[in-house]
Amino acid sequence: MNNLPKYIPVSGTKFVRDTETGAILNTDMNEMINYQIQKDAKIRERMEKESTQQKFCQIENDIREIKDMIFQLAKMRDTNGN
């Protein structure tokens, strides 16, 4: 059986080392909360950017369709002699 504590402080930092996995962990909850807030903001920003790109593509397609309809109407007008 291992008599080491679960976490050992890493000298000179606010981090601890998990003695079972060897992982270094940050125990500062304020930093964790700030990290999560920043991560969520980046996700929202990326989703808004993708949404804007999709809207832009749809507008491009709509304009292309309108132009095609105008050309077809002009062609019909020319062939009908009006």
C-alpha cells in the first residue's frame, strides 16, 4: 500500500501533483472558472462566425437566383419581341 498523500504540492507554484497518475493539477478555482468562461466565449464566437458565414452563403445563392431570373425574364422579353 502506498503511504504517499494523494496530492503533493509542486514547489514554487500553486499546482499539485497527483501521486497516482503523475498529473500536475491547478487547484485555483478562480482560474478554473476564468478558463471556462474564456473557453465558452471562444465557442460562442466560433458558432456566431459559422452562422454568419452560412447566412452570407445563403445571401450569395439568393442573389445568384435573382440574377438568373432577371436574365430569363430579359431573354423571354427579347424572344417575344417586346
